[in-house]
Amino acid sequence: MNTLLGIANLSVSFPLSSGLLDMFSADREWHLRVLEDISLDLGQGETLGLVGESGSGKTTLARAVLGLVPRSAGTITFDGEAIAGRSDRAFRTMRRKAAMMFQDPVASLSPRRKVGALLVEPHIIHGEPLIDRAEAAARLLALVGLPAAFADRYPHELSGGQARRVGVARALALNPKMVLADEPTAGLDVSVQGEILNLMARLKGEFGLSYIVVTHNLALIRHVSDRLAIMYLGRLVEVGATADIFRMPRHPYTRALLEAEPIPDPRRRRASLAIEGEIPSILNRPVGCEFHTRCAVARDRCRGQAPEFTRYAPGCAVRCHYPLE
Amino acid sequence: MSSAIDPRQLAAGAEPRPNAGPLRRALASPMGAFGLTIVAIIVILALFAGLLAPYDPLKIDVVHKLEGPSAAHWIGTDNLGRDTLSRIFYGARVALGVACVSIGLAMIAGLLLGLVAGYGPRWLDGILVLFFDSMSALPMIMFALAVITVLGPGTGTLILVIALVSIPGYGRLVRAQTLGLKRSDFIVAERSLDAGPARIILVHLLPNVVGPLIILASMDIPVVIMLEAGLSFLGLGVRPPTPSWGSILYDGYNALRSSTTLVIAGGLPLVLATLGFTFLGEALRDGLDPKLQRRGLR
């Protein structure tokens, strides 16, 4: 499979303050390290699920890929071209060929513009020829199963599901190769969730899309993704084929995450590795393995030494000293 | 007892519907209605001064100077025998004209500067905030006097001064809103489509920040009317013989020993205009703030 998107050693950090103190402090201590050393590939036509708790950096990773959050280190390669620099200009080609769907479908549409204007905006921004705006908007609406009359509505006049469809239509306006979907089903009721997922699957077939789906909904990701990447505290802890990970998670965190998913059967017992407490503050990362504070199988080594991200098979890797067998 | 009318229901019925438009809500309050009436009258006077004024406001008639109210001159004449009523009508035109033009300029400049400060690079924001702060640190009247001394008095200078001192208020308001919107989903979504800063500022931020500016402007108008009158009173604003409420007041002040009509005639429109615009502005502000809906409008 050809690689469409390559991320290598990507880190994102924000300065904590820009005051006088910075001049006297060691460089990294005053930075909020949101993403640390992420390396990840996305194949052509592949769907990659990005999973983790709130605050694990999933959304930031998706945004950093499109340069919406500046990266502090690492390289991004898209469609055979490395992105040089962090400026908007460097990401111009990529933003034309890759689109993003946002978590809050209504809030991600500019409130004072009509749907029709929003839909043709990608064409205008990228200087694509557009003969008939109304016709182009109607075509995009039809693509996602909305009547052409929606072009005259304002975003606040849409339901969550309708706004989500508009978001999909907008993402597809320029025939992208990759779509980054941030919680594509958040805030939708179950029947609409299903419709959106079917729509996304159909469009994947029609346009040969690759998806990165950011979610914490495991039931969802199990059915849509080919591969999974599990994140914890801004790091990848496990990457592998979805089926393999669900069958046999190797990182204790992955296992705990999978076991936290409710099982629709009252007789089955809750599992052994359940984690407790909150995700630690990113300001105060645990020393050693970052998961050791909540890990059920942590040993002394985990408290002192950070594990490497180790490959054990092609496309599969885990960051743990003692991966589960 | 089924026919008895609950007084609470009556009271509730008299209240505007909670989902009525903000403008209707604002005007349903007695204060808002009063404000709007006065403002409407002043606007009509200013627009149609030429038709409504019984005399040419500049026509000097020394024989009838400083007369009291009469059938010919309803509220008398000034020290040069000019018809005071006509001068008040034309004064409304000056007061409103200066206020609208200068506040309009300040709004446009404040809007653009505020958007650039809020969305642009940090160093530019720093410079603009420094400018806003320094401008508002200057006492308004002292700054006005200084500029007038340099440029010479006149309507143009007056407008320039008022616009300059008003810019920081609008600029800060726009900047604060822009900073709030900058990280919102729809702006990030636009960036993900590679919309440039100009497009984001003009197409997506601008329409979302103008609303509060209008309220601020309506509350600024009385201040500006007073400032114009004050400077014209001192002879530093509108040049004579153009009628201004401030200069009518000044003429009345000089003639105070022989007649009080002129002072009252110059002062009353000022008081009414200030009250009218202030009431209207406050009613608009309360009406646009959904959180104040239930509490009623004072």
C-alpha cells in the first residue's frame, strides 16, 4: 500500500508564558508539551482510527497535520511531498488535498454565511473555476443527501445531522485525498450517527478517500477503521491493525480502554485491568513510563525508565516495557 | 371565579414576547420609546431643517435683535436678530452631522484596527494596544484643544478630533471580540481550507463583531454632541455664523442680562438630545442582551 501521509517525530509544544522568566529558564521546562514524538503513517485508501481519552492530544494531532497548530519538531510528508516549514503557505497544497471535519458541526460553520456560500468557499479560496455557484452548491448538497434548498439556510437553522452533512460536503468540495474527521458522530443521535458513517463509507468508495478518524467511541472505530493508533498524554502508546488490537491489545492502557467499553450483557463481569483516576496533568508528566501511575501491571522499571516505541510486526508497535501477551 | 382576571396575567400580557426582536424589545420599554421619539424628532429636524425652519438661520435683522417669543419668532431672536427656532433646527443638522460622520469614521477605523490587532501578529497587537491606551490616557478636551490649536478651528478639525479620541473605544471592543472568536471552530475550519487572513478578517470575523459596535455608537453620540457643543461654545468648534447649539448657548450667555430665552433655547435641545440618545442606547443594549430580558428594563 502506498503511503499517503507520513508523520515522523512530530512534536507540538506551547510556551507557557512569554514573560521575563522565560529568558532565565531552561528551554523545555516552560513549554507545554502537547504532542511528543509522534510517528505515524496513513496508507492510500486506509482508515486510521485515532483513539484516546479526552486530553490525550488526538485533536491536536489532527490539527497539527494540517498545520493549524504549529509543530515544534518533526516532519510531515503528504502525497510524496515533504511540508517545508510551518507557515500557512507551506500547507497550501496539502490543505487543498486534505480536508477536515470538525467535532462541533454547527460551530464549525461561519455563522453569518449561508450554506451555499460556505460550500463554494473552498473553490474560491483555491482559485478553482466555478461556473455556476448555485449549481456547484446544489451538487455538493446532493452528494450528502440534502436538498438544494439548504443552500439558502444559515448554519443555526440546521440540525446537528444536517450541519454534519454540510461539513462533509464542504470537506469533499475539492475532491480531497484525505479527510481528517474529528469525532464525526459526536452529538448526533444513534440513527443519524449510522447515516453519517454510511455516508462516509460510501464517499470513501466513490472518491478513494483515506480517513483519519479521531474518536473515543470504540464501538464506532471498531467498525470503520483498518488500523488504530492509541494515544495517551500526547504520545502514541500502541499502533496496529484494528482487528488485532481488539483481539489482543498489547499495551495495558489499550486493554483498559477496551475493557472500559460497556458490554451489553449484565452477566459478564467487568475486567481486571480497569484503570482508575484521571489522566495526569500534561504540565506534570510522570517520570518513566507516563502510564505507570494508573497501570495495573507497572513494575519498578516503569517508574524510572521511559519505554521506547517498539515495532513487533510491520505496522504494529507498542510503547511498553512489558507488553501483554 | 373563572371569569376573574389574574392581574399577573395582564401584566405578563403587557410585556413584550421574550422572543421578540431585540429592537422591538428595546422600544417596548418606556425609556426606549421616549429615547426613540426624541431621536426621531431630532433626526427629522436635521434632515428637513430647510423645509421646517421658518427663516434663513443666517439672516441678520438687527432691528429685531434679542426679542422674546412672538408670533413672528416663536422663540425669539438672537443678538443679531436671527430667528432662534431656525438656528436650532439647523443646529440639529450640525450636531447630528458632526456626530454621525466622526463616529462613523471612528467605527470604521476602530473596526479595522481592532480586527488587525486581534487577529494579526502579536507585535502588531502590541503596537495597536499601546496606541489605544495612549489615546485614552489623554484627557479628551485637552487633546481636542491641542489639535485645534495646531490645525485651527473648524468643522473638519472637530470631526477629526472626535474620531481620533473615539477610535480606542471601538478598537478595544472589536479586538476583544476578535480574540474570543480567533480560536473558535469556524475560524479554524476556515484556516483548514487555507483561507488567508484577509478573507478570514473581512468575510468571517467582521460580520460577527459589528453588533456591539452599534450599541457603543448609539451611546457615544450624546457624548459627541456635548463635545461639539462645548467646543463650539468656546469658539473652537463649528465656525460662526453656522448655527450650532453650542454657539447659540454662547450667544445666550453673552445676552444673559437682557434675556434668558436664548440660553434656554440653546441648552434645552442639548439636554433632550443627550437624554434621548442615552435612553435609546441603553434600551438597545438591554434589549440585545438576552440575559437582561426577564429582569425588565429598569
